[in-house]
Amino acid sequence: MLVSGGLDSDVLLAECARRYSRVWPVYIRQGLRWEKVEIYWLKKFLAALSKIQPLTILSVPMNDLYGAHWSTGKGPVPGARTSDKAVYLPGRNMALSVKAAIFAAMKKAPFLALGSLDHNPFSDASPRFFKAWGKALGAGLGTRLKVLAPYRNLSKVEVIKRGRLLPLNLSFSCIQPKGRFHCGRCNKCAERRRAFRAAGVKDKTIYAKN
């Protein structure tokens, strides 16, 4: 499974662990500003789960392509009032899933799961894309491989409700971390805070700015 350490990814990982006998969490570094902190919290969340294979960390550098961009630490990140489109990273799902698919094929795993949600507006997160992409990856690798996005019809609020008994405070969603904590002011922090309120679930996340 392709993991990021975010809310959606963590809840899906926990559900996959309950459903399947073996689940390999795969994190892929791309040279983005939040990855070190993201991995720190992902490891903490994994330690709270059982029946999970050890975390595999791979690399698909994108900072050379994105260049002087907010995601690589060059400039201000999209703020709390920006739209979903403001955090678009071109080809992110495509780049991440290629290497994860090769890993899955080497492990003879028939599925590659990721936690894309219903509000994701990007072309490489549509059900049509995932279906076609799974066929293309499987054909290229000479194996049967399905790309699963089981939360594609769910909102973040619904995902939080599904995972309310999990240590969601160990998930990490921020694109401008302050030390090891959420900044509390970026696009993703705002989305996270709204979703917890709407779900009626206590948000135990530590935010640098309240």
C-alpha cells in the first residue's frame, strides 16, 4: 500500500491490515519540504498497529522537476483560505504509483491501494484513471495488478468517523511543518481542522498556531 502518513492513508492502512493477511506500507520520498516530519509521524502510527510488514521507504525525486516551488521550500505554501487546486502537484499519483507498483509486483501483491478521497479534483485521482492506470502498470510489469482507491467516494469527514478509534493524532497532514508539528495555518491544516469539527470527533492534533 502506498502510504503518506496522512489521515486518509493511515485509516486505510489500518483497515487493510484488518482485511488482508499481509500489507506492505510503502512511502516514497520526492524531495518535498514536509517529508522528514511526515515519516516521523508515520513510524509512530505504524508502531500502534499490528499485522503490518516493515515500512519500506523508496525515492522518486521530483524537486529537480518542480524546481523553485512552494512544495520544495521555495516560497509560501497555500494558506487556509485557498482551494484544493492550490495544492496540486503535477503527476504526483503517477510518479508515486510507478515505483510502488514495481514493489508490489516484486512482492507478488495483486493490489496497490491508496487513500484518494471524493473531493480530489485532479486528473490523476479519478476512478477512470485508476482503472486504466492499473491495467497499464500490470501490462508493463507482466502481472495482474489493480490500483485500489476504496475511499474515492468518501469525504475526509467520513474517513475520520471510520477511524475515530485509531490514534489519528499520530497522522500528519501539514505542508509547512513547524518543527515536528502541524503549522495550523496552511491549506491542509485548515482542511484537517474543518473535517474533525464536522465529524464531531475530538482533534488531538498539536498545532503550532491555533
